[in-house]
Amino acid sequence: MFNALMGLGWGIVGFAMIIGVGMVVLNRFAGGISACNSSSPTYNYTQEWCQNATSISGDAHTYVPDSNGYTSVSTLTDQLGSSGLAGWAPAIIAFSVGMLFLGGFLIGKGNKQRQY
């Protein structure tokens, strides 16, 4: 049973790594195709908007890029993040652990011989 738990644990770690790496790659890709204009040429990866080098949050020269490519990649990031696939992670983990324990309880019942 503990071998199955180790497999489940490694599966959860792999799932988390795929989501984490996917989020980072999509965020960097979005910055690469963001098409910031000349008044705000720098893409801020942390805040996910275009800004000039001296602007701060709330300045008139900060805006979210609106190119088609950026919008598509941003949507993919949302679908991979907490509002998408990662949002299902707790349900997947709970279901897997529940099935594992139910299977563990039911395995012992199949080996018993009836005595007449």
C-alpha cells in the first residue's frame, strides 16, 4: 500500500511541476509577444503590463497589452492556473486518496474463504 502512496505522491509532485513550469513558460511567452507601444516599451513580468522605465503602479503610462497573441496566451495561463486545471488539483488528490484507501480495505475481503 505504501508503494501506491509513493506513486501517488510522485504523481502529485509531477502534476504540480507541470503546472508551475507551464505558468512560467506562458508568462514569458506572453511578455515576448506583448507588443508594447513606444510610450511604454517595457513589459513588467510581475505585474503583467507594459510600462516605461520610470513609471510606477497607477501611472498613466501603464497598461495591459491588447494584442491578439497576448490575449490568447493570457487566457491559456488562466486556464492552466487556479481558475482552470490547477483548481481541480484538490479534488483529484482527494479522489485518488479515497480510492486508494477503499481499494486497500477491499483487497483483504477477496482472500477470505467461507467456512461451511
